[in-house]
Amino acid sequence: MSTELEIALVLGTAFLWVTVTLTILSAIDRPERKARRQERRDIRTEKRRIEYRPVAAGTHAQGRNRHPRSRRLHPH
């Protein structure tokens, strides 16, 4: 066997081994990555939501005289 053929065979085998190994590792890690992605998506949607709290009971009558458009809910 010539030296060039041996080198090509070794490099081809190494490339094949790396490709197969990465494919197997990627397939094993896929459900975990999917769960992490979903968790990040849930966190982002929670940050976009604005939570409101009700106005105190006695503030409606006082606020209407000063402000014609009073809000009933106040953001946190």
C-alpha cells in the first residue's frame, strides 16, 4: 500500500469517527436542549406580561375631580 493511500485512509477513518460521534452526542442531547429552549421561552413571555393591581377603594372619588380620565388598574 502506498503512503498516500494509508494517509488518506487514516484521515477518512478519523473524519468518519468524528462525524458519527458528534451525531450520536447530538441525538442524546436533543431532548435536554429542547427543554432548556422551552424554559427560556417561558421566562421571556413572563417578562413581557404586565401585572396590574387594583386601585385602593377610597381613591376613585378623589381622583375624578383632578383627572378626568382615571385609571382603574396600576402596573406594578
